[in-house]
Amino acid sequence: MTIHTNTDSAPCPPDAAVHTIAAFDENAEHTLASLAKALGHPARVRILKMLVADDTCIAGELADELPLAASTVSQHLKILKEVGLIKGEVDGARRCYCVDRSMLAHLKALVEAL
């Protein structure tokens, strides 16, 4: 491990982010960890990107677009839904998925607070 020293100024000058980090409570840490874990697989990241880009309710088309079995896609969707990043509705015999934009905004805010 290489340690870099900065002789010009303090290594981490204080800024506005210090106040945000102080307000980052244990609940926020748990939420961010859960969301990060859900996004810890490339297929789930891709599914989320597809849902964001389409901005409509997507059902079986997801399995057609991914090099994965439909059952695997369903498992990934379940994980994303459990943490609240996506919403799913049952429309007769088919399920319909879309992004929960408020949770996506919350994830963005949690990451920015780091």
C-alpha cells in the first residue's frame, strides 16, 4: 500500500460534505448497504438500466433482452423489488415492472452523502 502525503495543506480540508456525513445515520447506512447489495450483480444493474430507459411497464420483454433464463430474470427482479428499486404489478397472467423513481432518487442522495 502506498501512502501519499500532501505537504501543501491539510489532507482532507473540511467542506460542506462533512455536515452531510454527520447526518448519515445508522438507518441510512443500512438502507444504502441493502440497495448496494441488490445492485451487486451486473444483471440487476442492466435490468434497472433497461427499466429506467424504457420508462414504461415491462414484463416478459426483459427475459428476451438478456442472455439469461426467464427464471433467472425473475429472481433478479424479485431482489430489486424487495429493496424497493422497482415496482411490480400483476396484470392478468403477466407481471409488469417499472422503476420506483422515488427510491432511485433516495439511492442517489445516499450515495452523494458519502
